[in-house]
Amino acid sequence: MYRNSMADKIAQIVAVRFIAQKPWHKCHRYKKHAVRCGFTLIELLVVTAIMAILAAMLLPALSQARERARSAVCMSNLKQVGISFEMYKLDFEERYPDNPNWKTKLWVYVSDDMRGKISKCPSRKQIPADKWFWGQGYNIGSSTPGIYPGFVGRKEGQMRNLSGKILLLDWGRPLDGRGGCNAGPPYSADGVLSPDLMEISGGVTSYWAVVRIHSGGSNLLFGDGSVKWMRPEQYHSNADGTGAQGTVIAPEWRKYWDTSY
């Protein structure tokens, strides 16, 4: 009995040491039982399919998150341009800058390294570096002076409801910002957008007014310095250019553009 118990103990010790030293991470085969290593082709295909499904679910969310980040930077840029408007008014008896070259007049109050940054929306990467004045439209009112005044050359005390009036906004051709310097209302008695006079006289234009670069809408700076996101059909129209078929002008456009209203 004693010898048998000692033999059992020795066998247990040897077995423990064997198990501890055995490289179990490798494949081993025994007479009665076979240990399988790796994955089968079916298992690999299942894992690959699951990863593809997860990627398809996550990529749109990541893309939306990046666009929200770019939109936030765009809003910050508009606010900083708004600060330069305020600084300009302090030096010119509460008067807004004249046109043309309104942005050049504001750059006196902006450092050289910041001018290019705040004048360009990060979602519009195709705007040429030498066209820094494209992409942000200044509300200069109607192309016919005096009908629907904007901000150009006017004193703050002459205007009404600044918190609801568009001062600056995403403007111009969606990708490269062409035509986006002077912004104006979609005024017309017959429901057609105001004419595009950009190439003729540099006047206000409603052309390229519909800019949907931020999740189907645009960022707008208002006269009180606040920035909001809105859809173009809320404050202007749903057309991509003058005379476009199916043009629908926002019924309340005037409250956003006419500073005398």
C-alpha cells in the first residue's frame, strides 16, 4: 500500500511538470485524441464578413463626425470674421465696410497667418489659394441700390433686427466657391431669382446661392455675431442658379436680408 501511494505521488508530480513544460500553443496529436490548431476556411470567412459589416456600420458615422468637425471650424471662422467687422465699425463710426474689396478692408484687423485660415471653409478644399475672397458672401443687398439694403456702408443705428439679418454666409459655387464674395436676396416680383451681374459690374448676385456643403445646409453669420446652420430654402431659395427650373423662393427671405425691414 505504501509503495503504491508513493508511486501515485511520483506520477502526479511528473504529470504536473510535463503539463507545465509542454508547449501547448502548438498542435499535438495523440493516439486517441487529436488537438486541432488554427481556423477553418469557413471560420475565416465568417470573421471577415463580420468585420466588413462592422466597417460598413462605422464608416458613415466617422464620415459624419468629420463633417461635423469641419462645420464647427467653419462656424468658428465666420465668428472671427465677425469680430473683424466689429473692430472695423469701432474705427468708422459704427459703419459697415463699403464694397468692393470689403474683405480687404477687414484684413487690417486680422493677422497675416490667420487671413487665409478664417476666409476658407475646410469643407471646400478646391477654393484656389489666390481666391481667398471666394466662398464667403457679404450681404450687400439688392443689385438695384436702395430697394432692399444690406449692410454695405450703413451705420448700425440705421438697421433693424440685426440678430435676424444675414451678414456673412457660405456662398458661391459649392466646390470652388466661385462667385462667392457678394451675397444678396432672391428678390423678384415674378418669382425668378435676381440677375447675375457678377461678370458685368461686380454687383450682387443670387447665382450659386444654394450651398449645401454642411449636411445639406450652410453656415450663416448674423448681424449680432451669432452663427447658425440653415438650409438654403429657409432663407433664400432651392435653385442652383438664376432662371433655374422649379425655383422656389423662401416666403420669409426678406426678414433675413433686408436690413430696413
